[in-house]
Amino acid sequence: MSIFESLPLLAASGGCRNAGKCQLAGACEGAGGVSPAGAIPAGREPAAVGMGTLVFATASNQETEEPESGTTGGKHSALLESPEHVLSTLESDGSRRWLRPKLSPGKWWQRRRIVAYLLMIVFVVIPHLRLAGKPLILLDIAEREFTILGRTFLPTDTLLLALLMLSVFVSIVLITAVAGRAWCGWACPQTVYMEFLFRPVDRLFDNTVGKGGKPRRDKGALLHIARFVVYALLCMFLAHTFLAYFVGTEKLAMWVRSTPAAHPVAFLVMSATLGLMLFDFMFFREQLCLIACPYGRFQSVMLDQQSTIVAYDYVRGEPRKKGKREPLPVVSADGRASVTENRSVGDCVDCNQCVVVCPTGIDIRDGLQMECINCTQCIDACDEVMDRVGLPKGLIRYGSQDSIAGKAKRLLRARTMIYPVILLALFGALLTALVIKSGFDARVIRGKGAPYTIYPDRTASNEFQLRLVNRTDEPQHYEIIPPADESIKIEVLDQGKMTLEGGGTELVPLHVTFPSNLTRGIGRSNLKMTIRDGEQRTREVQFFLLGPR
């Protein structure tokens, strides 16, 4: 029986008990002062019905706030507007929609804040850490050397770098399949700095500290300048920290202490980095996640129905209806009443708080979306509302699409079994490659000029360059073991280059003499050469000699 069907029964049972207190005083018609369904004023929906008491939700007793990030049509509403869904940072006419999300400081936000501040410290400290005398992470593009966990990768380590990058990629895919976009919401530098460094600055100048949302004071020119100065100082610090990952802290400190004229290229790089960061955090903001970053678009192939996401429980929440949920009275014609739970509406009170707190401006109730970064702000906002209306928390929660639909959780499934196997294989290949990697690299490069030279004594010669790379941190001296064929002579033209500093690289000129008949028939002959370092490690290099046919 609906609420409107029960109204005549209420009248028959003795009328309204709150005839003098009813908000509809003067508007009621019919017996007992109870308004029939047709007399309910527009805009007042029944929110709760007690024993003989009828309360209607109005603007005065239902705190409802329109989404501050909602689409209003934009500045060009006279133009042709798209009838379909557009990007959450765009109005329907295509103009920019600036998002100022409210802050919901619930338990998930408190946890994210702790993680974010720890990560900020980690991001700053990592370039200063050393492992085995080397930086923990140094991506020296100019010198073509990558140092990761104290291990230096050179341009010749293409296989190692490829295995490392593939391992990182598969790890991200595995984490996404199990925990959804945990990286985006909890650890991505863009999210960490945007939500826990720059948005607090915005709230400070908007006079909305701890609350967020629309500015509560007009910012004059002075406040705009002050805000820009604060942004510039923060971005300059972050730009220097970012550059430390690519040039090292020692070189960066030297640049900071000297004038820009002493290192103009480095100064231009720092200025460009500063400009890009200012553009990102002042203007582009959440659009970096929605437009530039491909991770959100990849989730369609990385997630499945069992992946953990931030999800709205549509089974419990629909159909939505504003107002507090209370038991409904069911009154029979003889006046006897019983109380039954109102299941004609869902638990979602349609307050839109999950929308106004979203940093990307979406409505989580629309289902899984590319724009959702799993920041959990909608969870905190919804839990707070559920507390106020006396309903269980968890209408929006961490869960999977299958769990929302009432299906059982399956930890072991195709993705969670295949991805770990691939990851273990990659890690195994990477460790094997690291173990068998020699302490030095050697490669023979053919010299410039004529391919070979013939001498009157029926010998020929080739010119080569031996490229030596010392992979150790200590100086090493190298020597060439003479070939078994004594008719082949290998002469080092610069013995000084056979001694390398730790991590050094040299091109050593070689002059190889051999009998001219060695290449007769096909014009070339294969040769193997063995190089030995001071610790008796050897490396065999194979190349071919060119000569007359």
C-alpha cells in the first residue's frame, strides 16, 4: 500500500493528530484535516510518516545543495548544446568547467592524507639516497646512464632495461586487476600534490580551509598575486626536486650556487619545468588525469568484473528519493495500525554530496567511469550522509561490480593467475641477465678508411677500435689474450687506454695483421678475441677480417 493510498484510511481512523502543527495548515481538504493526494503542494514530497503524523520534505527541513561542479550550460548556452554526456570538466556548450570540490574529511581522506605526506617526503628524499656509493635512482639522459637501486644501466643494456620496464608495466596491470586504480587515488604524484598541496593553498586564499567548495571571499589583485607567488615557490621547489632525478643532487647543488649564465641550458630546462608545473597545477589540473594520462583509458582492458573499485551500490540505493527514511504506517479500516519498513525507495537520498566532493566532477552513481581515480571522497561524503539519516554506511564503498550485484568474490581468476606467472618469468629473466652480466663490456668496431691493406710480404691488415666499458666501481686494467693462430698478430696502438677508471668507457685502436691467403675464396675470415680484466674475468668477442679473395 502506498503512502497516498493510506491517507484516506488515516482520515477514517480519526484524522490527523497534528492538525494545528501541520506544515500544510490552510491547504488541507477533506475530513480530519488530512490532505488527499491531489492537495499536496508542488515541491513537497512525503519524506516520512509516523503513527498519525505526516511530515513533508521542503527546503526548510531537507538540507539539499546543488552540485557546485554540476553542468550549468556554460557561457555560451545560446549555441547548439550537446544532448549527450560530455567530459566532466566541460560544460555542455564546450566551455571549461572549473571544479572546486568540497572536502569530506572522513576516515578514507585521513588515511590518504597520511600516505600523501609520507610520499611527498619520499619523492624529495629519494634523489639524495645512496646505495653502494651510487644514487638510488638517477636517470642521466645526457650521459645515457640509468642508475636504479644502485645498479647502473648503460646504452648496451637494452635487454635489461626492456625487462625492467616490462616488469613495471605488468606489475601495474596486476595491481589494477586486483585493487583497481589504487595508484591514481593514493600514490600518483599528480594526485598527491594536487589534492594535498595545491588545493589546500586554494582553500587558504578562498577562505574555505577544511571545507572546500566555492570561494567565500572575493579575491582582489593582491590575493591573486600572492596566490601566484605561493604556487611559483612550490613549483620551483618541485621542479628542482624533479631535475635531481635526472642530473643528480651534486650537480644540481652546483647549479643552484652559481649564476644562470654559468649553465644556461640547465637554467632553461629548469625554467621550462617550472612553467609546465605552473600550467599543470594552476590551469590544467584534473584534466591531466582525464585527457593526457592514458591510464584511465587502459582500465577497460585491465579491469574485470571482480576488480576492486570505488562503486555505488545501485541495488541498495535505487530508486533514489530525497528525505529521511522512516517506517511507514499501514492502517486498516478498523483503525488498527502496524509499522512496516518502507522499501518503495532506495537508500540514496539524492543529496549529490558524492558529486560536489569529486575532484574530477563525475557522478559515481553513473557506474564505472574512466574519470574516476578512486580517491574515496565520495565514500566519506556518503557515509557522513548515511549517519545523518540513520542508514547503514557503505552505500558507496570499495567493492567489485560482481559484489554489488550479489555475486561471490573470486580471488583466483584468469587475470590474477596469468599476470603473476608473467611477472615471475620477467623477474627471473631479469635476475638471470644481471647474474650472468660480466664486470665489463667489450665490442669490436671496424675502423675508418680502406677495408684492408696488403703488404709485399703477403700479409694484410685491418684497423679496428675496441670499445671497453668498465662496469665496476674500481679502476681496471685489460689485456688481450693472443689468438691460438700465431700467424695473426693483434697490436694495441694505445696501451694507456687499456686502463679504465670505475664506470669508464674507452675506444682502443687495434691493428690486426694476418696472412693474405687467410681470406682467400670469400674475402673474409672469422676471428675470436679474448679480453681479460685485472680480476681474471674474461669476455670473448667475435668479428671478421677482410682481405683479398
